[in-house]
Amino acid sequence: MILNTELEYKGNLFPSKIIAYKKNLNVLSFTTENGVVLEVTVRRDSVLRFRYTTTGIFENDFSYAITKYASRGYNHLEVTEDENNYIITTAKLICHISKLDLRSSIYDAKDKSLICEDELGFHWEESYEFGGDVVKMSKTSHAGESYYGLGDKPVDNNLKGKRFENWVTDSYAYGRETDPIYKAIPFYTALHNKKSYGIFFDNTFRSFFDFCSERRNITSFWAHGGEMNYYFIYGPEMSDVVANYTDLTGKPHEMPALWTLGYHQCKWSYYPESNVKEITAKFRELEIPCDAIYLDIDYMEGFRCFTWSKEYFPDPKRMVKELADDGFKTIVIIDPGIKIDMDYSVFREGLEKDYFCKRADGPYMKGKVWPGECYFPDYTNPEVREWWSNLFQELVEDIGVKGVWNDMNEPAVMDVPGKTFPNDVRHDYDGNPCSHRKAHNVYGMQMARATYQGLKKFSYPKRPFVITRAAYSGTQRYTSSWTGDNVATWDHLTIANLQAQRMCMSGFSFIGSDIGGFAEQPNGELYARWIQLGVFHPFCRTHSSGDHGDQEPWAFGTTITDVVRKFIEIRYQLLPYLYTAFWRYAEEGIPILKSLVLYDQHDPQTHYRNDEFIFGEKILACPITAPNQKGRRMYFPLGKWYNFWNDELVKGGSEQWVDADLDSMPIFVKEGAIIPKYPIQQYVGEKTIDELILDVYYKEGKESSQVYEDATDGYDYIKGRYSLRDFKLSGKKNELIIQQHKSGKFVTTYKTFKLKLHGLPFKISKIEIDNVIIPLEKLKLNGNNTLTITKEFSELHIMA
């Protein structure tokens, strides 16, 4: 099809030929005969922004997703032209813009190979009902091309052949392939010919993605309003695509407090106070580590946010302190619906200040949620966010609550069609007034942002902790999240694994699922297997509706309790390892969980793997996802992997059977890894860390590892008061060398490392530390190849 005029094709309109071009620094504008303008912005050598308008005039350039801290700058930019194209060249990309119809083709600047090209390219359809356009983009899919990401979709990792909708939706008891659900993250990563690129469609209207579903070799995306505005991000490594997308939309504003990475217990609902105390006492009695206890909506007075039930919790400040004295941080739920009640100060103040959302013709948006009839704050108004943030003063600063959990913020409404706000509800949108069609997907994000601002203000000098159910791209800057109201089934255990991997691949690593399932009741085996998976998710929380029975670690008998304790203890031992992984995520945008394709895209066997994942940088995990299993087949990535339980060495590159009875799970450690461990604690801070355990896994060759530590809370780490240890391991047949380089001003409480050497192929006869031979008995060397050395060493030689 020749698209050289404004052509109607199945109701769509297309750009015509370019008649004007101009360049302003890194912004290139192309105008067509029929008034379409394409603006290409070179943000980085590997990141291009494409923005189209059909009217010749662009909207105000505003985005909730793009962070002001995103990296900018490029090494090279040159614009030339030939007979058919304008050619934009950077250090990494060559982009052709067709003079005939604005279609783009993007090539690798290094080898000139084609990465991505438009099929029909940009086209649009006028919206007679709402005004504006339905904006569309279609691109050619290459042979063997695969697609990943798109946030919280309960489907297999590889998205090829599927079609999705982005419209944040309360999806109670969703199932496999239910779409849409709670989050809208319009970013995907594509892979073909061993090269990866990503596309982030920054449009908050209801949007759609089709990955070769409607047409076999075509992928497309479109939205019911707004601009065609997307970012093209080139790797060629998938890990670089994800890191650059995370940089663009924002890394977490701070490290999480270490306790937030511990185990959390939640239920709808723990009340009254005596029930809460009973639960927390049982954790300590059974010595099952736990750092946080959650209060759901029943802690409130008539479900009114920022209130406490006088009947159930007569003295919340005392209770919260007593829980804290026993190592439990109290987390409370806060929903967006504010009960219509003139005797309720939050409602009255919001009404007086005109902070609630309104319908198009002026009435307030009214809807039924847990408290009954409610009004809803417009969190897209910065003045409302500031007001909302100040409401947390009593909860956090006075009572001592340590975290807030935002639920129902899709927004969910019980008594209206679509179970959310009608399209005509109006929003401020930070000075860009719009309807709910545009603001819906960011409503929960902006609520979480306002909550974060409040907790940061009143938790200071400690770090804030916020959890949200609804999210749009960029929400990871403020908050953690979970995958919503899942179900206690084996299939949902599989889905939870997929969702966590996909969220991490979509820039949002602080993620977990409701362990055991929110709806219905797991049996003991399912709960144990879910705990085994959950301890390897960045956010680790059991949560259930309570409608079907108890779901605490001891609810299924002593055998299951022992399995659950064992794995939660592993979680606590691995906290310094997880904290280090989180530091890399916060610093560099590197996902905490990595699907195998993200770990090694060059191995085609990884492109359709779902169950296996890399936890941090060095640990391979694979959950058991079916009942009555005593093991499973799993794929091992290239390299060699030590069995976590028995040190058996497995060569990767094939699928193999792994034994894993109920008290076990397939866990493997990459050869050459140095894994830091803490002693088992009942909660973070219970013990002073007197010695850091380093599990060292022998490798003939070289490997590097890191350990990041700080005060575990507060902001001193920003001033350089952190400890970063870079370890270089070099193994030979008769020698193992470990070099350490330390940076940062934080002084750890421990003075020694306990090294546990795994897989050493020789018997130790001599050890040299910083060129001095040390007697073996002084290092407490034992038959298990365990030795104790000073933490300050620079070079350790272990010799046969």
C-alpha cells in the first residue's frame, strides 16, 4: 500500500509527505502536507522519543511517568537526508524517517542491522464521541521476535500471540489471562536476532497492545485519546533496555529500610487488639521470624480513614509501642473513599477546601465503598496531595505506625457500571485539566505518591514504607506493590511467579504476591510451596481474606509450620544479599528478579521459560507448582551451578530433574559467587551482627560479587555512610584467591568474616592474608572448610 496522501483505510487517517523540517538542538520536527507533526527527541544515544500531533499543535508536555532525574545527553548527533529519508544518527542508532509518510526504521549504528521498523506506522481515527483522536502505531515483527514486560499481566513470560488492555481494574479473584487487572505499565521489551529494544508508550488513556495476535507478523499499540507519544530504547542487551527504562521512569527515591524486606503477616482482618497480640505472640513463641503486622479496614471507626475503632483499639499508641517493643512494625490500610459525614473531620475539611473529584456538570463524584457513600480526593491536584500527606501526622508521628498500605485505589467503586469512576469525572492533572478517561490509570499512582510524601515527612529521619495496589509507570519511585486479590490455587502459585518476574522486568522490583492466596483457602502443601516462592520475592507477605479460614504459618499443622519456619529463616539469612540486590536496583535500575531470558538472552532456550528465575545476581530458584511433587524438571542457564542444599555441581545449558520434597525447593548458586548471610533473627535489629557469614562457591576462573550495607534505616547512606565491598574471586586447580576492595564510610558492627568454602577441589595446607602466612589454627579452620578472618583483608590466598 502506498501511503502518499491523507488516506482513509478502514476508518484510519495517515500522515502525508513531509513538507518542512527543522532542528532545535536535540529536537527534530517534521511537518506533513496534512498538518501532522512528528517530533523526534534524542534523549540519549540509545533513547529516542517519538511524539505526533494531528493538529499541528502539541499538548502541554507533561508526564507523571518520566522522572526529572532521568539521564540525558548523547555522544553524537547528526542529521542528513537522501532522496527518500531524513537520517538521524547517534552513537548507537540510525533512524530513517520516510519523507513520504513519516514511517520510521531504526538500525544498529554499529553493524547497520535493522532493529525495528514501522508497518503502517502512525495513524489515527477521529473520536466523534469524546473529541480528539484514537492514536495508533503498528510495527513489523521480525522472524522469531519475542516480547516481554507490560507489567502485571497473569500470563506466560513471552507475550507473543497475545493482546492486552491497560486500564487499571479491581479484579477480585482474577484468573490466568484475566485482562486488565490492577496495573497499567505500557512498556515492553522485544528480542530478535540476539538484540533487544524496548518501547514505552507514555499515554495514560485506555491503551491496547497487540503482539502478533490480530495479524501474524505485526505488533501494534493504540490508545483511546491523547498523543501518540512513545520512547524507543535500545540495548542491545535486554538488561540495558530495562535499566534505561527504569532510569527514564525513575528508580526508588530511597533504599527501603531493611525490616521492610523481612517477612510480613496480614489478614482481612486482625481485630480486636487481643487478636493482634495473640497472632504476634504466637510468632515469637514458635520462633518464626516476622517484622510487620497489618491492620485492615476493621481497625477504623466505621471504615473512616485516619480514625481508630474505640471498641477494637481503645489505645492504639500504646498497642503500637508494645508491638514495636516486641519487634513488630504496624502497617495500616488507607483507602481513597472518604465517608460522607459532616461529623468526620477529614470529610468536612476536604469538602470545605473543594478537594473532592467532581462530575462534568459540577456534582461531586459519589460512590459506595466500604464506609458506604463516599467522595474521593483528586490526587492529581498537587494541593490535594499536600493536604493528604499532612493527614498522616497523627498516624505516623504520634501513634507510631511504620507503613501504609493503599488499597482500592484503581479507583474501585462498588455500585457504578465498570466498578470505577465514570468517564466524565474531572481531574486537575497538575494544571492540565482532563476527564477520568485520561486520569484513571494514574489515580492510584498519585494517591501512593501523596501517601509517600506524608510518610516521608512524618517518618523522618527513618525511611518511608508505602504499598499500593494500583500503579502506572513510574510508581516504583514511591512505593512497593503486590499483585492484588489472587486465589488459593496451584495455578495462582504459578501466576504469582510470572507476575513478579514481569513486574521486575517492567521497572518495578519491590513486588510480591499474597502468599497462600487471598481468596479461598490453601491446604498446607500449597501454603508451604507458596512460602518457598514468596521468600524469593522482594516483598514477602502472607495475606488472606479470612473468609475461608486461618492462614498463619502455624495454621496447617507442625510439619508445615516447620517447613515455613525453615524458609523464612533462609529469607532472614539472605537479607544482606537481598539488600545488596536492592541497592543495585536503586542505583542502576537492575531488576532484583530476572527471568531467564533477561539473564541470558543469547541462549534461545531461555526465551519461553517461565518458572525458573534469578534472585539477585547469583541465585537460581524454581518453585514447585503442582501438588504431590517430590521434585521437578527445570532448565539450568549456561554455566555451572551449585545445589544450595548439598553443593552438588550442575552444568547448565539443559533441562534436568531436581529432587525437592516438601521441605525443599530447587535452589542453586552460581559458581564463583560469594553470598553474604546474617544470623537468623526473629526480626531485623533483634541481634547485633557480630560476624558476617560469606558462603564462597569455588570456581576455576574469575567471578565478582558485592556486599552493600548501611545503618539499615535513615538517610546517612546518602552522605556516604555506607559500606560497599567488591570481591574478586579467582580460582585455580590448587589455589583460590579472593580480593576485596571496600568503599564508603559506614563501619559495620562485625569485625570478622566467617568464610564457608563450597566445592573446594583441594585440601587446604596454607593460607596467606595480605602477603602474610597465617597459621591455620588461628583462622579456626575446620574440616568443613570454614575459617574466620578479619573483615579488613585486601587479598586472601588459600592454597593446597
